[in-house]
Amino acid sequence: MLLLFCIAFVIFTTKIFAEVSPLVVYIDPGHGGMDGGASIGEVKESNLTLEISKKIKEVFESNSIQVVLTRETDDDLSDGSFVKREDMLNRVTQINTSNASLALSIHLNKFSMEKYRGAQVFYSKTNSNNQLLAETMQTSLSLYLKNTERKIVKRDNIFLLNKVTIPCCIIECGFMSNKEEFQLLQTADYQYKIAYALLYGVEDYLKLY
Ligand SMILES: [Zn+2]
């Protein structure tokens, strides 16, 4: 009788735990500290990726998805003097040792020709779900931002994509080199729009996965 009670208790508490345990998504605001990434005038990619990532955290958390950021300030993740490899290794370790279900690394594009614009998703084959995640995120970005017919691109030479073992992709939110898009990327409205596009993408991915 006691054994039956114990088994019932374990099943009950496991179910409760499963119901209250929220989905965790890791968001990596690209660059930071000494590495500002791309820049136009005074505006650095690292500042915009952080602003967009904070909006993502706000929007996801108001929709019951817990978000952990690899950085919450403009500092990089190396100890002391900036070392790019150490910064990247720390991001990878944080993500791989977390209980997150997936990770999105947030970046912005810059190109020599102004005409290019639109969001684009990059992935690698490190995790077998990466392509599905990338396709779902690209579809959602295209649908909600309505500014691109870009397709996902597989890349084998990106450290983060090669080392992160949970489902992961890089989101290039838009081109800083396109004047109109650069203005949009700096507004809170558009940053929220990106955050919602990513939320709907994650929700769609979870239905397919
Ligand atoms: Zn970047």
C-alpha cells in the first residue's frame, strides 16, 4: 500500500513538475565589449543586438517562454583583456550546459552594396534539428517582417554553430548597410516586431519538432 502511494506520489509530482517547468530558450546577443561587430557611424551592431535580445526576452517571457541571455550588458564574455576565442567559448559553454531547448544568436548584417536588405537565418548540421529550426524561423521572419524572400544558408565555418550542441541558428535580423532598414532596426517598434516574428517561429518549430 505504501509502495503504491509512493509510486502515485512520484507520478503526480512528475506531472506537476512537467506542467510548471517552462520552456527555456537561450538568446545570444552577438558581439559585445571590445568587439562591436559591424558599425555605421556611432551605432554598433553589439548595441542593437543587445536591444533586440532584451525585447525578445520581454516578449517570450510574457508568452511563458523563459529566456536566458548570454550577456545582459555591453561587456564581452572573456575574463579581463578581450580574447575573441575565450568570449565565444564561454558563450558555447553557457548554452551547452544549460537546460535550454534551443538557442538563437542575434546578429545584424552589413554589406558593401546598399540595396541588400531583409532578415536571413544561418545554420549548421551540428544538431539534426538545426535545419528545421532555421527554416521555421526564416518563414516566420519573412511572413511578419514582409521584407525578404531570402532562404536559409548552411555555413560550416561559424564557431558558435559548430560547437553548440542543442538546436541553434544565427538570426541576421537585417542589413545595417541599407539606409531604410538601418533606421527601422533602431526603433523599438521594429525591434518588437522582430521579437514577435521569432516568438511565432519558435512556437511553430515546437509544433513540428
Ligand atoms: Zn555579427
